[in-house]
Amino acid sequence: MLRALTFGQCAFETPVARIGPDSEIHFALLLSIVAAPPTGVTRDELVARIWPRSEPDDARHCLRQAMYRLRQLSVPVRMQSGSVVLSWSTTESDLHTLLHGALRRDDLVRLGGMPFLPSYVPMLGDPFGDWIESLRARVATRLRHALAEEVGATRSRGRFHDMGQVARALLALDPLNEVGTMG
């Protein structure tokens, strides 16, 4: 079982290890895989993002070595048709569910009140730094939209106490949000 903690704290937990930002390559690789669609992320994308200054053959070797190490740490990761894929049946990730699924109201409220990847400042170069900034923007936008939709849904069901909770979470994320203010 892999547990991805990206809101409020930064770590990936397996039955045998906790992988944090101090394991720069492994953390970056796991974050890239968890944020990817269920079909995974291509090997070429990972190599270009994480090892941009390495020769292509060397970078692919580094990826193979990192994948081997992750499997040793009980991360359910595999190669499939040129992509790196997680076994989602044994992975728990609020980030992946937020980006590619649907969260329950309680989870939305909880995530709205926590920072995403707090104090994570990777030093892997511009391609990864640019990707992280893009991911942060994608997460904030998706969370704002999901919370705004939930404000409307709770209002239409007449669940005003729940609506207030969701609106407060939305305002914590975006203090000037019109939907949150009106909720």
C-alpha cells in the first residue's frame, strides 16, 4: 500500500519506508507518477523532467535504477507500454483523486484548509521547477472549482450548515472568491 501525502505535509508512505523531499529524486519521481493520469506518465517525460542535464542513455539508466529502488521500498510501480504506472488499487492519494476523480465533501473541506506541498522547493532544474509550478496552479484551480461546485450543491439541497463549511474552505483557499463570499 502506498499512501501519498501532499496536502499539509510532504511524504509518501509504504509499509517499509517514508519517502520525503529529502529523497529528492525518489520524491520527485513519485510525485510525477501520482499526479499523472491513471494511464501513467511516459518514460521520456520523466527523464526530461527529472534528469534534464543528463545524456539520454544515462537518464534512462537513472530512471531504471530509481524504479528498482522504489519497488524495493514496496511502491506498487511498473512499466507499461513505455509509461510508468502505479497500481491504483493499492495506492491512496488525495492529489490523484482531486485531479482525476471526485472527492467527497468532507475531503474537499479538509484539503481546502491545507497547503499543497508546503515548503517543498525542489532543486532539480527548470523543467521540474516549471512542472511543479504548473501542478500547483492546476491543483489550486481544480480545488477552487470543486469547492465552488460543492457550495452550489449543498445550497440546492438546503444543507446550509454544510454549505457554510464548504464556503469557509473555499475562502481559506481564495479569500476573494465570489461563490465563497455569497455562501
